Amino acid sequence: MINPKQLPIHEAHNLLKSKQISSVELTKAALARIQAVEPKVRALMTVTEEHALLAATHADKRIADGDCRPLTGIPAVMKDLLCTKGIRTTCSSKMLENFVPPYNATVIEKLYAEGMVLVGKANMDEFAMGSSTENSAFYPTYNPWDLGRVPGGSSGGAAAAVAAGESIYALGTDTGGSIRQPAGFCSITGLKPTYGRVSRYGAIAFASSLDQIGPMTQDVEDAAIVLNAISGHDKHDPTSVPCEVPDYTKVLGKSIKGMKLGIPREYFVDGMQPEAASVIRAAITKLEELGAHIDWDVSLPSTPCALAVYYIIAPSEASANLARFDGVRYGFSYNGAVSMWETLEKTRQFGFGPEVKRRIMLGTYALSAGYYDAYYLKAQKVRTVIRQEFDNAFDKYDALITPTSPTVPFKIGEKMDDLMTLYLSDVCTMPVNIAGIPAISIPAGFVDGLPVGLQIIAKSFAEETILRIAHAYEQSTGWQQRRAEL
Ligand code: GLN
């Protein structure tokens, strides 16, 4: 019996290529696992069983013809804001509950071309706004490591699906931490690539200058394999960068001896759980043992401003992006209004959840005449300073090492009444989006059975540096091999 739970992409690929298993068998195993654990975990919005079995049959033909690419025949789930042609794409919002896109996102096209078997669409915070997946308009997702706790967010469904063995890998999106924070909370690997590395075409936009799509996988090698498949310039996304895509798997296994790593003190924030901080310090010591030079006291002084900057810029962009949901073109439309204005108003009143409305109001306020200079423009200026501080640090260091989050996964409901502390769970990840640079979260250990993530940050387009360090660490510790018992 195949157990998709302990089968990273590279191992599944070897089994498929050597014909020890077929894609149909692998896909059936994933679907069986979904059936078994989904009532507890609730990671998925939609299960695409029929579609998956058909895709698996095609993949098996392709493999029989000798064309077995690294992702051919391998089951995956996609965050439910990536448009999938003919398959409902909800953003976990009532607004898009019955939206069936007429086209595929570029990343979906690319993965189909590699032979992906799509088994489902993953639950998320509505329109990717949140850090716990409790903002889904339909139901929360539960952390496979402790079903009383959140899986993180907004890509919490994707992270939980991988951690629970429902899917071999997933794609998420990260605007302020939504790939890395849930990856950390579910003890998987999550990579946010450089802004522009991966086309955003067909990813339903939250904050366009911050959003980036990336892999959520069982280990670092898998992250490199998926990044290979989804990267590159796309004529449909003018912000995607026309520069060459290296083979990211080439750096795996290279020593990190002599690399210079900085530890920015501002990331060990007030209120950080001391046990989680100890786990991170132990991980850094491990990197030192592996031959890296560690500078334990680096300062990026504007880091504490990142949260404020994010909560001006992200809602501002969201308020513009979400203006398109007007009940006219697609998605939910309120029926029975007497005027065009009433349709518009009621559509938005009933279609959006409370967090989305909060963001739209915040953003509209920050952009309005009279407040624009004081808030939006100021935030953009601080954004430049944050970026410059990173640039200066990367003159000296190959990478920066930080916690992914200040705490382990919290209890369901624990922070819903205290939004400020909920927002704080992304303090360590947001500066990275503000600067547009890449970062990864990898498993670094546990506190009382709950996962802790380690974040590795590097300069723009230095994903290879990140993967090299992450792989060296992972191989020397083996945390990635632990699986949640469900
Ligand atoms: N938690 C942050 C927010 O609520 C980041 C979300 C994300 O990265 N999509 O906005």
C-alpha cells in the first residue's frame, strides 16, 4: 500500500519512473487519504477526484512513452485563489463560491504541462487575508499536529494538506507570510520566491506589489523541483522578470562552509515565546557547526515599522483590486435590489466577510485625498528604507536567519477577538514581501509537540543560496521526516 504521507516528490518520481507504482495507484492513495482525514483536517475546498484520475491515466501513458518529468503523475493541491479552468475557484469567499474560471493561471498551465495530477483546491483565509485560515467563509482548517490549533494562514489548507499526506505538494501564495507562516506551523517547507520570479497571472490578486506564488513541500529538494517548474517570464504578467531560470536542484548537497550568515536581533521580538527562540538558536548553532560564519548581532533598525507599512500598503492595494467584485461581471450578485447602487452595495455587504471589509475600509481611507500623503506615501517611503537596510545587510552576508513566527501554532479561536496579536504573527515574514526578496521556512524542531519554523532570507534572485543553506540544515537534522500522527 502506497502511503503518500511519507513520499516526497523526488521519491515518488523514482517509483513512477522505474514503474514500481503507477500514477493511478498513487492518485488513488492520495484520494483515499483525503477521504480518511479530510473530515478532521478540512484542508480542502474542492476535491477533484474524476479530473485527477483522468490526469493520472494520461500521466501513466506519458511515462510508458518514456517521458517522465520530475512532476509527471504526482498529485498536488492548489490554493483556491489560483484559477483552474473548469474547476471552481472560490478564494474561500461567498463572493466567488460558484466561480468557475474560463482559464488557467500560468503556474497551473506550467504544472499541467509537466504532468501534474490536481487532486483538490485548498482552503484559505478569504482573499488571503489572515494568518490562521479561520477567515475562510466556509470552515476553518485544523492543524494536523494538533486538531485544536490553527494551521496558520492564509495558505493554511495547502500546508495542512501536505502535512496530513492528502497531497504530495502544494502551491500557495505569500503577501505577508502566507506561505512561510503556515509552512512553519505545519512543519513543512514553504518558499516565497523573489517578486517577479513566478508569474502571478491567474492568481486572484490581494496586494499586487506584494503577492508571490511559491511551493509548499515535504522537503527542500521538492521545493527546488517545484520552483524549477513554475519560474520564469510570462508575457501575461508584466511584473514577471525576463531573466534566466537556473536548475535549482543543482545547488543541493553543496557545503555551506564559509558562508556568512547574519542574525538580525529585531526578529526576536518582544513577546516571542522563549522556547521557540531556543529552538531557533539551536538551529543557528547547527548552521555554525556546518561551517557557516555566524554574526549573532546584526541590526535592521526599521524592521519594527514593517507591520505598520504592510497594513497601509496591503489594504490600499486590496481596496483597488477588490473593487471589481461589483455583482455585475462575475461572482455573487445580490438579487432583488431596486437600483444598480443597491445591487452593488448588497453584493458587497453579503459577499465579503468581516476581515475583507475591514481591509477595504482601511485601504480606502489610506488612499483618500487628504490622507494619502500622511499614510500611503509615507508607507512607501519607509518601504524604501526597509529595502535599503536589507541591501546593505546583503553586502556583508549571504543570508539572514530568523524565526518564521514568534510563536508555535495557537488555539482555534484564541486570537480572533484580538486582531493586533493575530496580525503580529507575521512580524518576521512581512519585511521580506515589503522588500520583494526571497525567503524560505523549513522545519526546525518542536516545542511540546508543536512545530517551529526557521526562516532563511537572501537577496533578490538568490533562491539558490536559500535552498543550499536550507538543504544543508535539513539533511543534518532530519526534522522534515517527522510526520503528524492523525
Ligand atoms: N497574514 C497577513 C495578512 O493577513 C498576510 C497574508 C498573506 O500573506 N496573504 O494580510
